[in-house]
Amino acid sequence: MSFTLPPLPFSTNALAARGMSQETLELHHGKHHQAYVTALNNLVDRNAALKSKTLEQLILLSHKDSALQSVFNNAGQHWNHCVFWESLSAQGGRMPGALEKRVIADFGSVQKFQEEFKAASAEQFGSGWVWLVLAPEGKLKISKSANASSPLASGEGRVLLTLDVWEHAYYVDFRNRRPDFTENFLSKLADFERAAQKLAQTQAEPVQPARAPAAQAARGQAAHGPQPAA
Ligand SMILES: [Fe+2]
């Protein structure tokens, strides 16, 4: 059984009026994300020890193992992109009250949260990701990771939301202007409703490592596709 590219949770033209074009989504999802899935399947096919592993297990197994760097890169990018598609919405940018309260409590204000998020995006040198996580100590935090890494790999917390800051995510629509792409994400695309749902779900569960994107698990992916860590 192979990993499969999950469908987008919206049509490829659904976000065009909010700054993410159909061309970007067709390339980013249909070409870039597909390439990670294809490469991962090829790597797993050639290594019997990997064939029974879930996506999360592959990420944790290959993290910091130089012999499995390619597995980590492609498994990580598959997982990261699944989270990213769930972090976008045509009704994005609106923060529900319950999440806003937590943001104010943990960052000081919504504005400070946005400033910290934008700074993380700007300071991530080269390719990477910006994350909103529930840290192990119970506070919301922003973190950034390089290339294919993530809070799942580093143990920094449970992921609620992410922004892909690889250049392929924004070059068609924003050219080299990553700050404008980040501002547009926070104001028009970020699915804070789903982030709030993930926060509520996470707080209702016992403390565990980061879990797979909820929609992925719900879609019943392939036998060793994204699954809950529980
Ligand atoms: Fe990407």
C-alpha cells in the first residue's frame, strides 16, 4: 500500500480572490506535494524495514538519521503539506473568540501574535515553515523549522496551524515578497476556526506527541498513510 496525495479541502480556484491563485495551488499541490509523495513511495518500496511504518513513524524514525535523510525529507514534506492545506480557508483570517482569548493570554495581544508570526517567517533563512503550536507546557507558541522539519519531528508541541515559506508557495503570486505573502495569509487565508478546533481537541486528550492532520485521518488514507498518533 502506498501513500497517496490527499485532495485539497477546497477547489483550486477557491482562494484566488484571497491571494492564492489557481496556478499556485495546481503547482504546489499537484506538482510539488505530489513529487514528495512519489519520492517517498519509491524510497519505502526499496527498504523493507520501512514498509509497515505510518507516516509519523517514518518521520520520527528518520529524524537525525543521516542514512535516512531522503526518507525524512519526503515524509516530512508530505506531512507538512497535509497540515498546510488544512491551514487555509476561503473564509480565513477570522479568529474565533475562544482562540483569540488564548492568543491574548499567551502572546499579549492578537497584534503581538501577528508580529511574532511575521518575524518568524521573515527570519527563516531559506526554505521552511512557520507553526502555531500548543507547546508541551500548555502555552501557545510560534516556532519555525527549516526544510522538511516540523514540531512533530522536534517535539516542540502539537501543531494547530502552519505556513509554508518555501519559495514555491508564494513566488507565482508574490514573487520574492515573503512578508506580503505572510501578511496575506494571516489576514485572508489562515483557517483559525480549524486551529481553534484542533486546540479544543488537543486539550481534551491526554498529552501525546503531535498528531496527524485531522482531515487526513478522517479520509482513511492508505494503510501506512497519515494516521492519529494515538
Ligand atoms: Fe510547499
